[in-house]
Amino acid sequence: QTTDISAWIGFVESRGFKKIILIGHSAGAAAVREYQSEEQDIRVAGLVLASGSVDSSPSIDSSQYIQAASLLAEGKGEELIKDPKRSFPSYISAATFMDIANSPLEYKDFFGVHTPNTGITKIQCPILAFYGTDSDVGNEKTLELLKASTQKQSKPPINVTTTMIKGAEHMYMGKEVQVADVIIKWISGI
């Protein structure tokens, strides 16, 4: 993942853009925040985390783990496995599932809900995090937890902005203009 994100940033930079905003949705939110935590890429001017996880407490489903490990062993990491915990049909690639299951604690508990000095302490660019009001992934309390957890860290990020997207579910279907407006307004403020 890190090399993919770095390559995309390099591509965008080759097109003349000097400051990049990384946007990640769901598992992609974890990917962009971990990239910036690991690399501290000076080209990244901000992170947008849409429907990303905050609390690391949910346990890994053992049947999903077995299925994902088997697919990886067969060289089929891109095959999808169903997430039975969601209220809507949801799938994740075997490789992404294993990346999440096997990530170090500092990235599983990225915002430091349960652990001090996690990945968030290495982020020095502004962050925008949001959920949809009709989503079953996160809500206003989740965003409050994110902000409270980051502020108690020894080195919190310089700026964390949170908001809710009205009427949106996890995929933000039909709310793309509202999402774009929120992101544009946030970018113009940083």
C-alpha cells in the first residue's frame, strides 16, 4: 500500500501539483493515515478520512481470517470475502483483510483510544474526518472519541476537523456534492 500511495503522489506531483491532499474511504482511510504516519511525506498537505475506523476494540472474525489466509496462500489476495457484521452487503479483499488483521497495535489503535503514542502522534498535517448520519460504521460519538483520543496523545496532530454528512450512508451515494463541498471548504481553510 505504501508504495502505491507514494507512486500516486509522485504521479500527481509530476503533473505540477506540489501539495497533495490524501483522501481515504473506509479501509482506504486506514491506508492513507498509515502512509502519512510512516512516511511523513512533506508533499501531503492534509488527510481526509471518510468512514474510517476509530476504535480498535472490534475483534477479528476468525472465519474471515481463515478464509482470507487461505486465499492469500493460494495467491488470490484480490478475491473478496463477505463482511457478516455489516447491515448491508459489504466485501473486503482477502489481502486488505489480512493487512488490517496483522497491522501493528500503533496502527490498529491509530488514534490512541486504548494506547498511548500511536500512529496519530506522527501526523503533522491537518485532518478532516467524517461519517454519514445514516451510516452504521460511525457517528458523532465516534468523531468525539477520535478528537478526545488524539488530544490526549503526547504529540497530537496540529488540526483535526470532524463533521457529519447529512443523510449519507457508508458509501455516500447521492451525497457526493455535499461531500465535495465539505472537502473543498476544509481545504480552503487550511
